[in-house]
Amino acid sequence: MKCNKIDEKLLNEYFDNELDERSARNISEHLRDCPVCSEKLAFFKGVSDLIAESPKINAPVGFTTRVISSLPEKITTRAFFPKILELNFKTFSAAAGFLLIFTSLVFYSAKYISHKNANVTFEISLANASVVTLAGDFNGWNMYATPFNEENGVWSVTLPLKKGTYQYSVIVDGKQWYPDPQDEVSITKNTKIIVPTDIEKI
Amino acid sequence: MDKNIPVKNEDLIFIEETLAGNRESFSCLVDKYKDRLFNLVYRFMGNKDDTMDVCQDAFLQAYTHLNTFKIDCNFSTWLFTIAVNISKNKLKRKKFLNFSIDRQVQTEDDEINNEPADKNSHSEETMLKQERAELLNEMIGSLSSDYKIPFLLKHQENRSLEEIARITNLSVGVVKIRIHRARNILYNSFKERL
């Protein structure tokens, strides 16, 4: 059932105390006689109270430590990734048992420039990992944007990438960043990159 | 207003010290805003794992881009802007991968959502109230992020329309309309479900 006298915008503005005194008074008078609007207004209030009274979900213990330990050593406007790597070289040197990647699609000669995509599959065998993700130039180094899919301990993901130069890294369990020991790999067509896990520890 | 001045100054001091290389100062900012951020992002994401990812990433991005922070901005607004963008991207991705509904209900979180059972106090009325609250919470959770984010910034964070507009990168008018629509969607869905 709808009320034809008061539109939804006005009722919402009344609820938010955004109306001038006169308009608010008119709505108040209308509410005395209109069960439809009264019910709706009571619902708005109920929802607002429910949210306000909901139990607070605080950050878990150790959250600050976790954030601080994930920060790069220094703040830079660009290319903070190498700084993260430096940090991880120190922080995870003892713990790191695997390793990882880096690849570059190098494509600098104008006559070879193509805008066609190449399907690049990244694959890594990690038996004990819970979450493996890929970060790189192609996803703004967002460590959550590109998760690997796992099948029998083999993690893989395929991305259509424009031919060009990329750097990337694999992140294991959201904290360990593994660089590729090869620094750069040149790819100009559909490629599968098997990320080794037995390279020198970092 | 006077009450806000020292708060602003405190954040600016932390920011300046962080930029000068003092990571401890950044941990003060994390301590100060982590619970508020976590509480809000939890509402967006619906589970603790995703909330943790979003909040951690938001602080990391705030830190790495701290030298682009404008002094005339409010740090919490800036931080929440970052978190909202990360949340939106993650929600979009989850929607695309089509596993959001299954993942949103997790046993670990159920402990938080459900109050301890007190059988004696469960009169018919309180049961009804609780069921109603659960239904409403579920409906808020299933609002699209376009509506849910401005709506929760308004009701959970008590942000002004101007602040919400800044955080969501929308105009004040659009923010207002989305909050109104969110309420109306909830109302209509609620009526249908009863």
C-alpha cells in the first residue's frame, strides 16, 4: 500500500531531520492520520536502531602488529614493491622454504608491439599453503585481486595479459612474497610459467 | 568544533612522524582506527577473513601513499575511502566468482552474530524480535554495495552526507538518493518476507 500524499523522498528527509520547520510540521500532522507512512517511518527507525545497537566487531588481537610487520621499510610514491621485497628478504629469510617468481614480458620494439592478449598461466606447487595469490603490474600490485586455484597441491591461475613488460610476485598465505630468481622472462605468446619451489631460499 | 581540533592535530602529528620514518607513529594511527574500520568493513564483507584482508590492505595502502595525503583532509575519511574502494572491488570480484553467499556464513562468525542462548529469557516476543533482527541484518547484507556502503556509512558511522560523498566519490545528491533507496528496498523486502 502506498501513500499518495507524501512521497518517499520527503519521508526520508523528515526521518533524517533535513526538512525546514514548516515542512516537518506538515509531515508530523500527516503522520497522525496515515498508518502507511507511520509504519514506514517506524521501520526506518527500527533499522537505524538495530544497526546502532548491533554488537561491535573489533579488530582481532595482534592486528596492529600484523599490519606494521607487513609495511615496507620506507614510504615511496611508486614502486613500493621492491621495498616490500627488501623487507621480506630480512623478515622471512629464516622461514621461507619456497620461493618464487618474477616474469617480464619484454616488448620494446615498436614494430613488434601488439595489443593482442596472451594467456599466461602461472603454476606453483605448494602442498602446505592455504591461500596463494598473484600480484603484479597488471592488477596494481593488489595482493588480493588474483587468487590461484588449487588442485592436488598445484596452484594455478591463467590471465589474459596484453603483450608488454610485467613484473609480478606470488604471495603465499597473505604474507610471504616470493620473487622470481630469473628477474625477467620474456614472453610474447601464450605461456605457462611453472614457478619453481626449490630455488635458493630468500 | 573545539573538541575536534586536538584530534585532527594528533593525526597530523602521527602522519608527520610516520613520514619522517617513525613506524611506531603509524601503529598509533592503526590502533586508533582499526576497530571502527573493522566494524564497518565487517558489515560490508559479511565475514572475518575478508574483513581482515580489506582492513590490512587499507592500512598498507594508506601507509605507502601517506605522502600523497592532503593536510586539509581528515585522515579517517581518507582511510575509509581507501577501505571502501578495496571493499567494493572485492565484493565485485566475489559476485563475479559467485561464491559470496556460501562464504558469507561462517561458523567462526556465527559465534559473534548469535548471542549466547538464554532459554529462560526467550519469550515469544524476544524470539520474534530476534528473528526480525536477523532477517533485517540478512537483508542489509544482501543490499548491493552501491546502496549498502552509503547506507552503513550513514547509520553505522554517523557520517554526514558530505563525508559519505567524499568517501564514495559520489555527489551529495546521489548519496542521499542511494540512502533513501536502500531504506525503501529494505522496507519493501521486509514487507514481502513477512
